[in-house]
Amino acid sequence: MIHIKDLYKSFGNNHVLNGFNLRLYEGENLVVMGKSGSGKSVMIKCLVGLIQPDKGFISVMGKEIKTLDRETLDVLRSDIGFLFQGSALYDSMTVRENLEFPLRRHKRKMGGNTDPEPLVVEALQNVGLADAIDLMPEELSGGMKRRVALARTLILKPKIILYDEPTSGLDPITAKEIIELMRSIQKKYGTSSLIITHDVDCARVISERMVLLVDGINYVEGTFEELNRSTDPKVEAFFKK
Amino acid sequence: MTLYPPLQFYLYLMNTYSPILSGIKRFFIEIGELSYFARRFFKEVLKPPLEFKELLRQCYHMGNRSLFLVLVTGFIIGLVLTLQSRPTLIEFGAVSWMPNMVGISIVRELGPVITALVCAGRIASGIGAELGSMRVTEQIDAMEVSGTNPFKYLVVTRILATTLMLPILVLLGDAIALYGSALVENIKGHVSFKLYFNQVFDALEYGDLIPATIKSFFFGFAIGLVGCFKGYYSKKGTAGVGVAANTAVVFTSMLLFVIDFIAVFITDIFYDL
């Protein structure tokens, strides 16, 4: 589903990605772990064309990102869900309007239906927040915001979901609920997920495969158990309690 | 080692004036970026989708939010201008020219400039802060990822709204300023409102109203453009939101005076002021 090869990105003298490689397969949950500021978020923003890489190859569902024009990129983006770290709900809109917003541009995803209501309700039911439909984002707790953001991501029925630190800033119980929700969504819709996190508990529960991003490269890959057993000091630093 | 004298002079100049030069350089870079932003606006404005609903919402917000402030400011300007001018005009036996003087000065210059400055403080800072916070909280990125063109939805609608609403606010501000002036004349000079406004409309010509209205469109465009530019490219986290709001007001105010100067200069050619 996603293929990244030799990805480079620098901001001035700060070389964030130095030849990063990654493959995400269909239906897979892949976790990318790394320290804060290691370039995880930069990498997934390159995937959806929010940041232009300096060098490298990125292909999503067989389409090379940098060769796409705006129109084709927008169509491709409707197949990629993106859950932002801070939820990124539009704070001047209600929950309903937040969910309807992506549908304005992608009417074909509504299956010719002009009324977005059933899709909005379905997406909110999936995250257990059907009652919050007319609330404003400021009236929601952190966990509820993350759920609504997830519902907004789901409304276009994406084939791939990119999660940028899905549990950051949440208490352990709410974080666990969000992880469970991510698993149930993956099971229900069969999406492929790329999860960026530095939360080891999240990685343990959700990952089928993991990549450690260290010094701008994919330092090591494997399952959670394999990486947890590693004696490499750079790997151990992530897993020791 | 002794340096070649012209080189010594050059180094002296660079050391002394370097901060000033870099400030000037930054200013011109900013002007260049703003011009590029304006060019993008003109490229996007006619492209579908037109986002008409959002445009109407922005027009309502900008007009409605600034109306009270514009009316209060206009009323006070009318009052003060008349009160301040009265003694001098009485001294020269020209107090009967008060409606002509106030009418022309408000319609031609004071009304548009003061309304624009009030709106620069109210609207440009608001847009700068709103878009800045949307940038910082990744809402603009979320729009981009959802396949919506955030420039079209957020920037084009706001610039159009300020461009369309400012002339309306200016006309309302002018009207209330004239009313304030008429009130003073009615109380102090026992001039009836009817006589006062008859004299104002006798004094005014299309040559006063049309250039002022056209100028107001440009003022509105400048307010929206700078507010959006500062907010859309806001950096450095939440601190950057404050900076965006602040610099939007400063930059817009400067730009308004530059536009005013150019507008008066051009009007002078066509209408022989």
C-alpha cells in the first residue's frame, strides 16, 4: 500500500530524514517508533504531500506522490485517512459540520447520495459518540475530540489510515479506549494502518510489525517481541521500563 | 595588514548599518511574498468551487462584528470635527460653510481612512489570529488532507468578504459621522437637520464619492490580504499566533496610508482636486 525509498528531508542544517525506507502491506498495522523530533511526523506528512521531501521515492497505492497533480492527489487523499496529533477539529464548526466537511469535495464517496446525514451518524456510531453530533469541539474532552477526529477520518472510508501520535496527551484509560477503537475499526473495515507513536503500550497492543526511526533511518524492523528482546542499546532505550 | 581604503569604508558601513540593511531586506522580502500571495488569490478567485456559502458567512461576520465600532467611531469623529472647527470658522465668519467642510472632509478622506483603520484593528488582527491558530493546531493541514483547498476556502472567502464589506461600512460610517456633525450644529448653531443635510449634499459631488468608494474597496482588499497572509503563514507555535495578529495590524495600517496616498494622487489627476 505504501512504499518509501531513500527519503531525505532537512530543515536548514537539521537533517531529519537520511534515507528512510518503509513498506506498508495491505491490512497491516505498522508502528513507527522514534524519539520526539526524530522525524516521524515529517515522514507521514511527506506521505500525503503536506511536506515536500528533498529526495526520495514515495508511492501510495501504486501512485508516486511527487508526480501527481493537485486534482489526482486530492482523489488519492480521499483514500488516506489522517488522524492528527492534536485532533485538528475545525473549532468554528459543530461535530456534524466537521464530519460533513470532507464529503463536500468527495461526493462520489457518498455513493450518489446527496444527504450526508446517514454517513455522519454511522461514523459517529462507530466511535460511540452519536449523541455529540451537535456539540462544538470546545465542549468535548480530549478523548472525545480524538474520537470525533477518528470519525472524520473514517467518513471517507479510507483504505489506509495514518495515525500521528494517537494517544499523546490522553490519560492511560482513554488512551486504551482509543487503541481499542483503532483495532475495532481495522477489523471492521480492513484498513491498513501506519501508526506513529512513542507510546510503548500502544505499540505493544496494536502493532503487527514495528520500525524504529533513529537518526533519520529505519534503524531496525521486527515484531514487538523481537524488538523488546533486542540488546542493542538504541533499541533497549525505547523498551526499558 | 592595512586594508584597501574603499574596502575599509565598505566594512565600516556594513558594521554600522547592517541591522538597518537587514531590516530593509526583510521588508522587501515580505513585500515580495505578499505580492505572490495576492497573485495566488487572483488565480484562485474564479476557479470553482466558489464557496459562496462561506463567503456569505464571512461577509456577515465581518460586517456585523465591526458595525458597532465603526458607527461609534464615526459618530465621535463627526462630533469632534465640528466642535473643533467651529471656533475657527466663527472667527473667519465662515461658520455657514461648516456642512460643506465637514461633508467633503468626511466623505473624501476621514470616513474611509478611519473606518479602514478601525477595521484593520478589528478584522485584520482577527483573521491573523484565527488563521494563525488554525495553522498551529493543524486544522489547515487537515483541510488539505481532506481534499479541500484551504487557500480557496479560508483565504479567498475572507479577502473577498473584506473587499465587499468595507465600502458598505465606510458609507454607514460617513452617514453617522455627518449625523454627529449635524447634531452639534443643531445644538450649538440652531441649524435644522434638513438644512444641514441639504447643504452637505449640495457640496458633495460624484467626484468626492466615487474615488472614496473605489479607495474603500482597495482598503478592504488590503485588510483581508495582510490578515490572511500573516495568519496563513504563521510560525513558531502559539507565540506565532500573537505575532501574526499584531503584525497584521501594523502592516495593514502602513499599507492603508500608502494606498491612500496613491489613491489621492490618482484622483488628483482625474478630478483636479
